[in-house]
Amino acid sequence: MGLVQFGCHTFDADLIAFDKDGTLFDFGASLRAPFLAGVERLVAGFAGQSEVRAELYRTLGYNSATGVFDARGPFATSTNVAIGYAIVTVLYQHAGPEQDWSDCEKLLQEEFGPMFEGTRHLKATTRLQTLFSSLSNRGVKIAVISNDDASHTESALAGFDVAPYVDFVAGGDGPFPHKPAPDALLEAAERLGVAPARTAVVGDAVTDLEMGRAAGAGLRVGVLTGASSREELAEAADLVLKSIGEITVAVGPTDQPEPAPDRWSDRPDGQ
């Protein structure tokens, strides 16, 4: 339905399924600061703070020496529920005799989860409004499939004024097995009346691309705005882009040029 330019590659897409964190929003720039702040709030009440901090970093897949998240680690790839269980387990293992499991769960809810609420910490990887509106105007359907909770995903889309352009949203807390299972993508294609072969999947993690492969997506595109390297993504992707800023609506001989999305803008209005 719409010729879309993915870097130098053109694909006739009826549907593009985007990941959220690391794809629509730069992973490190958006999540590192709230992650570090959340960890500090968690360890504040423990006697051996340095030991608990190091264990949380190791368990969640964060290298404090390099400031880089492990592309295969829980924080980069898993659902909020799984991340929460990992955190509470570490806290419980270091808890004093007066603390039980429910105390650790309460600590997680009060001191870590709130760090990621709202949209102020999110840094978009392009002018999302420009990109999404140009795709929608050309008849290309848009899905956002994330391992983050659906409510967080919908809040982010609304906060960046792109919710009206999105035709399908699935979160890690929904009814579908989380990525790399293909269920959410297949459901999006079925609901929107799109053949998987005319669907492009865009994500920063190998699990995004494996979801696309399992669903029979016609194009799998990796982006380097997450925790994965080009080499890691190349094994599962048809092509790898620096960011979704390299995605534009292809211009035909009779078309007026579409405005190109500006890379690295942190708000759709550039503010």
C-alpha cells in the first residue's frame, strides 16, 4: 500500500510494527538515568549498599564500568513483571531478619517503578509525529509491540502526540506471549487485514527480529538506538539502520516530497 524507504532499501509495506524502548526512544538516553536513580533508592535502606547495588546491576544486566546495558539481559529484553521478580529476589536475599518478601515487593513498587512513570525521561529517536503521520497518510498501518506494559506504551504514544496514528498496541502485560513469540504480531496483522509478508518489523533487539521471522514478516529491520550492536542485530535482520530516522515514505515521480524526520529530536515538536 505504501512504498517505504528503510535507508537505501525500499519495501512496499501495509504494516510496520515498531518496538518501543530502544526503537522509538533511545534506550540509554531514556532509561539509564531513571534506572540508576531507582537502584539508589532501592539500596538506600540496606547495610551493605555496595554489595546490593552490584548484585542488582549484575542481575539486571548493567555494566557500571561502561554504562552499557547487556542486550540479552532482563532489563533490556524482559517484561516489567520479570524484571520486578529479579529485583525482589535480590532484595530478599540481602534483607534483614525483620524484612519479608512482601516488604521487598513494597520497596520495588515505591522506590523503583515510579522512576519510569510519565514521559519526561523519554528521548525520541526521531520526530515521531512526522514519521508516523507520513506513514499513516500513505495508508501504512502502524503497530507498537513492546515488552513494557501496555499502559506505559500508550502513555508514551499519547505524550508524543502519535497515538492517533497507531492502529495496534501490545504490551508485555497483555494476553500474548512476549517477544520473540510471534503471537502479538500475527494478531496485529489479522486485525488490520494485512498479510505478514507485507509487514515490516523494526526493533533494537534480536527478540524483535526473531518475532518478525517467526511471524513471516516480509522485512526485519534492526536499529542501533538500543543495547544491541550492529553485529548482534545483523544475524537476525535483513538490514540494520542507525535509527528510525532513516525511515521515510518513498517519493514517486508524481509525489510531493514528504518532510524527512529529524534524527535524535527528543520531542515531536522539537522542544
